[in-house]
Amino acid sequence: MPGLLRGMARTAVVAGTATAVSNRVSRRQGNRWANQQASSAPEPQPAEPVQQRTDTNTKLAQLRELAQLRDSGVLDEAEFELQKSQILNS
């Protein structure tokens, strides 16, 4: 039973961290875009490259957080690889 609770706690920590990182990156990027649009004339920008860059930045931030969790001992190597593959395939 303690192993199950520990696994559930790890999952909750990873999911919470990934959500927090994603929200933080999205908010920061949104603020940057709002500041750029307010300070300069609106220029047409291709939608697809911007979306890919944001998605890549989000994934990189999530992977950094996972690495920190692994390095601190919250995640073992197998759990890290599982979460990493989920992030990269999303």
C-alpha cells in the first residue's frame, strides 16, 4: 500500500509540475506578445512557426522540470523515461 501511495504522489507531483511549468511559459509568452503588439505596429506573422516554437519551449521547460525531479530522487529512471516520452509525443 505505501508503494501505491508513493506512486500516486509522484504522479501528482509530475502532473502538477508539468501543468505549472506549461502555464508559466504560456503566461510569460503571452505577456511578451502583448508587449510587442502594444509597442509596435501590428505585423502579420505566420501562425504555424510561432505555435511550433511555443510548443517546443513548453516541452523543453517540462523536460527540465522532470530532470530536476529525477536528480532530486522523486522520480527513478524508468518513471523519468516514461514521462519524457509522453511529453515528447504530445
